[in-house]
Amino acid sequence: VQLVESGGGLVQPGGSLRLSCAASGFTFSRYVMNWYRQAPGKERELVATISRYGGNTNYADSVKGRFTISRDNAKNTMYLQMNSLKPEDTAVYSCNMFDSWGQGTQVTVSS
């Protein structure tokens, strides 16, 4: 199993980023996928979850209405569209499938 995140970076408050998670080594469409984040000194937080075919999604209250999780099973890729970013969104964002994790991508929201 391999999960590789990309798309992080430095963005100003109010800006947007789109994260990607490229998956390989397993049948992507068979698994629920998650985005987590961890800020310095804080516990890891579940940000969003998407069902196997994308019909059901769930979000942390802190990101509802601003973030959108999606997936493309044909491309074995999951996405996280992040809009109206706030400084408190600064964290390392990681994708997760069951007990497998990507290496994470840093998102920094700062002026």
C-alpha cells in the first residue's frame, strides 16, 4: 500500500488549496478514505471522510462549508479542496486508508 499526498504549500488567509492523495497497491474503490491533519502540539484530527464511491461524505465541524472531499476511483486518487483557509488550518495533512498513512503534506496559512 502506498499513499502519496501533494498540493500543500503556503497560502494567505482566505485563500484556497487543493490536496491530492495518489493511492496504489490496493483496490482503491473498495475502501473508505480519510483526510487527517495534525498541527504542532496538537492531536491528530479527522478532517473528512468519503465512502467507497463518493456518495457519502463527513466533515469535522471546523471545516464544514469550507472543505470538500472527493475521489476519482478511475485515477485511484482522493482530493481535498480547501477554501476560505484560516491560520488555524495550518497543519500537516495526511490521507488514510484503514491502517495505512501517507507521509503528509504541509499546509501553512499565513499572511
